[in-house]
Amino acid sequence: MTFENLVEVEEFANQIIFSSKALHTYWANQDTLHSFPLRKSPIKDFSEIRLVEIADFDYSACCGTHVATTGEIGLIKIRSWERKNNGVRIDFVCGWRALRDYQQKNSTIQQVSNRLSLPSTAILQGIEKQLLKTEALSKELISIKQEFYHNLATTLFLQGEIIGNYKLIVHVLTNTTPNEVNSLAKELVSNPQTIACICGTNTDETKIHLVFSASPDVPLSMNHELKNILPLLDGKGGGSPQSAQGGGSKIDQLPNALTLATSHIKEQLYLL
């Protein structure tokens, strides 16, 4: 099935409709059935069967309700199609439904045309142009964010608390994504003897994402430290001794949870 196939089928169907062919019904039995040029023979045995004729076009067995002429259908418009098992399912509307569908789509096109300040014939090109601009802006934003988090990592590392031979960094980001939290923690622990406890909240302040990471030369289990505070946040998560991450929903408990984690990590570092 292709778009061209659908257009051809749709146009042919509407030609039959607009020609306003008359419909007739007949009753046939096993002896008289052969006199009708059926498109498809009935599968089941029968004593009598109802046939519907579209004048000069088609004969089919059918017991349903039919129009008097094909013109009463009004119009057929195919909207979409999809593969279904070994066949194709076609979605179409006809008559007043086809008109309402056209009205709704025409209204949408007109609104888009007004928003883009373009004629309807140029909408597609206008949208493609906007998508290219959006893609370029997204790449630029990613680059700016990468530079921002690199600079932030540098600042946080310099401001980190020194405990013996190790450096502990605890920081909370707002309006951020889990990937950004992960990236910041990863960059921080690229420095030796460093522990990074980085947390981030989403845009609507309903969820927390936490990443506890340590450089390979830190003999503490980040998995243990994270799991120790997750119950306070009504959260779940885990990972390896070097890096663990999780999430929670009790944002109001985040300060208490980080205080607990910081204290426990410090106690262990003082013993090293």
C-alpha cells in the first residue's frame, strides 16, 4: 500500500458515488444464484440469500441497510491506513463526517498559516524551516549547557570540603534532568580522591534525582551511602561502590537526607 494507491482508490470510489448509481436488492437460492455475477461467492450453505446490486458495477451478498443510490453517500475521504495482521486497515469517513473532518483540518491549517504568516501552500516548507532553526538552537543550547556544567564542576571542586586527603562535594541543582546530574557528578570524580553527592530536582519540583559517585581511589561504598538516605526521600535506587543513583519524591526531606549522608561520609573519611 502506498499513498499513490490510496489516492487512486479514493478517486475511483468517489467516481462511483458521484455517478449516483442506483441500488437494487434480490433474493436468490441455490438454483438462481448462478445468474448473478457476484464479486465473491458465499462461503456458507444457504437456502435463500439477499443480493445487493450497484447498477452496472457490482453484485454482492449482503443483509445490511443500503442507500437508494450511491450519491446519497456524499463523499468518501480516506484519512489513514495501517498494516493489520496480514492485511491493511483503512480509516475513512463519508458524508457529513467527511465534511466535518475537512472543516476541522481546514481550520487547523488556517491557524498554522496565520501563526507562520505564510499561505497554506507554503506551510510545509515553513515548518521544515522552523524545525531546522529549532535543531540548531538545541545544539547551541547543549553546547552552552556543557560549558556551564564544566565551569560549575571547576568551581564546585575548588570549593569542596577537604577532609584528610579527600575532597567532599555536595550540591543541589534545580530545574534539571537526570542526565545533567549524572554528567556533573562524573566530571567531578574524574579528579582523584574526590566524592561527589549531586542532587537535582525536576522543573515542577516533584522529583529528586541523586547521584553519589567517588573516584576509584576512595575506599567507600557510594551504593551504601545512597541507600542509607533513600528511605527519608521515599526513594529507590542503587549501584556500585564507586557510583550509585536513585530518585525520590519527598523534596522537603532533601536537606535532612544530605546532612545525614554528609555526616556519615565524613565520619568514615576521618577514620581513614
